[in-house]
Amino acid sequence: MRNLNYELKQMCDRNHDGSFATQADRLRILNLAANQLQELGYRQMHADSLKPKHVEALVEKWRADGISSATMKNRMSTLRWWAEKIGKQNIIERDNKAYGIEDRRYVTNESKATLVDRATLESIRDRYTEASLRLQQAFGLRREESIKINPKWADQADYLRLKDSWTKGGKYREVPITTQQQREALEHAKTVAQGRSLIPPEMRYRDQLQRFRSECDRVGIHGVHGLRHQYAQARYQQLTGWAAPAAGGPKANHLTAEQKAIDRQARLLLSRELGHEREQITAVYLGR
């Protein structure tokens, strides 16, 4: 993969067709794509070997990671630049809607929270997938985090620690353990993992990801990011004492000055727990 990163940098250097900031942002996205393709199992790529399957794999990963439509559109623009520079502009659809990337949506206070009931969890044949789903539901983890996590290492009694190599953007973070559901999900995951990650010892991340997708499809779980929304809304109510706007709670213009201060502190804390840097992103999960 070092070859692909190097070749992409060389390609950027040869085609300096924008400002320094634009060039730096483009190279950052290309490096991100290269690293993620390696993680997804495409380890023998060169700059000129980009194919539709690679684009589709990246889009699916970004969607699973909960990347916003605006960010996905920016990344797609860079992928199209890459395809154009290698003479393969036709391998990427011109319209982002072909990949299910819709126009940017503003906050609508419409809840996207979902839950996986006990019966559905118990119908999952792969115990590693079941454990990952339980952790996603209890801690608001991203799919990748819930698969790569080593539950024993992560368990710090009163908080869950997430290693930078598991998380989006390589950011270490901590999530408090405050409920019995969280403790039960973590103990179950530790039993399954036996001191390792939630990737079976004979498999790679890509293999377990494929099995995770297959099991979710089989039992009718279509998209797991809603579990993260559910966690965010439950945690917000725990922190503030009232439901989030997206869950039927009061909107910002109905809060008192004291409530607005509590709301802001809760959003700042929740943003960090979810692995984001901006308070504004919480509106996607909670409404406004």
C-alpha cells in the first residue's frame, strides 16, 4: 500500500491544478482512500488500477461510518479527479445519487434511531456479530470500532476506552459505562472474544466485516448507524433530564436560559463520546 500512497502523491505533484490548500486536502483524501482500501483487503493496488468495485467499497464504508452527504460528495469529487488523471473517468458515475448519496439534508428533527430487539439478536448465528451489535447499541460505537475492539483491553470499570487504531480518524476516546445494559454487553463481548478482538483468530477484519454484513442482511437488519442515533438520544436524556428534539423533546427555542446551558454542555460531552470534534454534529443525532 506504500506504493499506492506514493503513486498518488506523485500524481498530485504532477497535476498541481489548484491552490495549496486544495492540493493538500486532495492528497489527504487520496491517502485516506488508499489506507481504507488496504483495510478492506485491496492490498496490491497501484494508482492506475482503480475500478468501480473500489469506489463502491469506499462508499459503502463511508456510509457505514456515518459520513455526512456533504463530506461524501467532497470525497467523490476527489475520486473523480483520480479517475480522470488515469484516463478512467467513466468508471465513476457522474451522479452521486447512483451511489445513494443524496443532496445535503438540514436538521429536520426527524429521528433516525433504531433498536435491535432481543429476539433478533438471539437469531444471529455468528456470536462475534451478535457481540458487536450489542456493543454498538450500548455504547454508540461505529461498526468498525465494534468489530476491531478488544473488549478486555477496553474495559476500565467505569469507562470504555477505544484505541486509536480502531476509531475513525485515529482518535483515542473514552465512553462512560453508566448503565447495566452497557455492563452486560461488555461482559458478553469479553466472553466471546476471550482476550482478543471481535475478529475470530482465523479471520481478517475484511472477512469478519463480510460475515457481519451477511448476518445482518439475513435477520433483516439493514444499516446499523441508527443504533448510534439511539445511543445518542438516550445519553442526551440521561445528561439533561429531557428527551432530545428528534425524540419528541423540546426544541432549542423552547428552552430556558438555564436549560440551554445544560443542553450545550450535554452536546459538547456527547460529541466527544461519539468521536466528533464539533458540537454542531450532534444535531444530526439529536435534532435542534
